Amino acid sequence: MLKVGVIGIGMMGSTHLDAYAKLKGVKVTAVADLIRERREGRAVAAGNVKGQSQGGVDFAPFRKYDEGMKLIADLELDIVDICLPTPLHAKYAIAALKAGKHVLTEKPFALDGKTADQLAAAAKTAKTLLMCAMCMRFWPAWAWLKDAVDKKTFGKVLAAQFRRVTSHPGGPFYSDGDACGGAILDLHIHDTDFIQYCFGMPSGVFSRGYAKDTTRIDHVVTHYLYPQIPLVTAEGGWAMTPGFGFQMQYTVNFEQATAVFDLGATDQLKVIQNGKTKAVKVKAGMGYQHEIAYFVECIKNGKRPQVVEPASAARSVKIVEAEVKSIKTGKLVAV
Ligand SMILES: NC(=O)c1ccc[n+]([C@@H]2O[C@H](COP(=O)([O-])OP(=O)(O)OC[C@H]3O[C@@H](n4cnc5c(N)ncnc54)[C@H](O)[C@@H]3O)[C@@H](O)[C@H]2O)c1
């Protein structure tokens, strides 16, 4: 039985606790949060996606720590799961690797590309495994898309458009641009990362955007430049007016079909081909539980996680940095 300690019991910590509770061969035995009512399970945070964090987990058996470093020193733990605010990801992940733990850390890897590279370098020399929780790579309808792109099921991709927009989530972490990096790093990175996963590194980016709820970019549209694909774009932001809701969508135009995903639709994934629209059934569940199940399997099998390699998670931070630079300069930025 693999034993897990989760650091940071906010929105994502609660989501991860739910995911572990559904898995066999792994169990959470410790939690850490500076806020007493969170580490005691008396505060349940909701996420963007309905059903993300159910909050039915029994905290009574957990060892409880206030400071995350105390949990990292817990000798009983095999896995440390880091759901801390972004500026702490790299520091705590490196400390946990040094303490001989396997580490799952929330996205983004770090606030800047240099720190993200340091974390990726630490994973290279560690005997234990490190994975960044880039959950879209595991979201069933998105994993389906990656497969269709790789296998050219419908021919080559001509255009790919991603969209992730909502209103500001509120709270101190998401209101502090220096801590969360604005929507461009906190929210839109999901699409930047998925684009990199599907199509590799773009040669450059051209972005437009603005700050609204933080001092950083809170709404962005980016063109990702690829020699082999005419049009790859993503819109991301939390600058919509309160009450707007959460939209997560893609439209990918292949040579022989168009694939459409809409989180809010009854049939979330559809393929339009030869004039007919077909709903596509994919496996149930959200990316969070599949990513955690995958990481646990990697540990059990002693295999480095290939779906999200540390260097790839670091590259996504660097593409976002280029997007910010493009907005600031008004120019196309080479990546
Ligand atoms: N994968 C996703 O879809 C997704 C979604 C939302 C957030 N996130 C990421 O997850 C991370 C956490 O986000 P959140 O919304 O859960 O934030 P949050 O503010 O709700 O939770 C963070 C928690 O960490 C605790 N904490 C801070 N410093 C600590 C320390 N030194 N020791 C112990 N506890 C400490 C805080 O008290 C807080 O409860 C962020 O980096 C965010 O970008 C990922």
C-alpha cells in the first residue's frame, strides 16, 4: 500500500483527496495546511468543474501537520502531493525529492521558466519520480484528441482552437498576480500545455491580452506558430463578468472531419464527418483522477511518467512567458 501526504488542502488538495479515495493500492495518511479548519477537513472548496471536489473524505485517520515541510519529513510516506500556491511548488517538490519521496505537484511547475527548469533538473537526478499535474493530458475527451492527432484518424490538422474562459474565482491566491501569475499562467496554461503535448513546441507565439483582476494578464488570445499547421489558437481568461460560468471548449478541424468538445454540452464530444454529426463516447471521469491513477501506476511499475515529463511541464511555463512578452512588446516572439 503506497502512503500519500497531501500538502495544501484548498480547492485542488480537496480534489486530489477525492481522487485518491477512489483508487486501490494507495491511501492518504497525512495532510498539511497552515489553516487548521482545512487540515481538519472542516472547509470544503469547490472547483471550476461541477463534481470536482465532493468533500466526502474522512479526515479522522490522517496525521495532520500545519507546515508542509513537516509532512515532507514524515518517514512513513511514499508520495508527497503538492497542492500549494504556485510560488511554493518548486521549493517543496525539490525538498520532497531530496527526502526520497515520489512527488506529484500541481501545475504550473513554477512561476518562471528558470525555476521550472531547476525543478526538471532535480527530477533528472532523483531516484524517485516527479510528475506535474497537467490534468488536460488525462481528460478523456482531450486524450481522445491527442490520439486522433497522433494517428491521423481524420487526416492532418488544419486548424485547432481552444477556449477556457470564466469569471474571476476570487480569494487571496487568485487575486495576487505575483502568486498566481494571472489567468495566463494559472488557467490558460492548460491549453498552452495541451497544444505543446499535441503539436510540439511552436516556433513562435503572437498574443494579445489585458490585465483586469490581477496585475498580470487575465485574458489572452494566442496564435501558436507551426510550419505544418496553418492555424492554432487558444483563448483563456477569468476576466468575464461574475455569473458568466465556466467554458472549456475545443474545435479541431482535420482534413476529413471536425471535432468539437464543449464541457457544457449534453454530448460533450462530437465529430462532424461527411455531413453527419456523431457523439463520441469516451471513458468517464475527469482528468484529475486519471492523472493520479496514472502516476500511482508509474510508481508501482517503476516507470518514469512519459505522459507528462518534467522537462515538458517546464517548457509550457516558458511558452507562457513568451506569450506575456508578446503582449508586452506587441510583437511575435520566437520560442
Ligand atoms: N489542475 C488544475 O486544474 C488546477 C485547478 C486549480 C488550481 N490549481 C493549482 O493548484 C494550486 C493550489 O490552488 P488552490 O486553488 O487549491 O489554492 P488554495 O489557496 O485554495 O489552497 C492552497 C492551500 O495551501 C495552504 N498553504 C500555503 N502555504 C502552506 C505551507 N507552507 N504549508 C502548508 N500549507 C500551506 C493554504 O493555507 C491553502 O489552504 C495552485 O498552484 C493552482 O494553480 C490547479
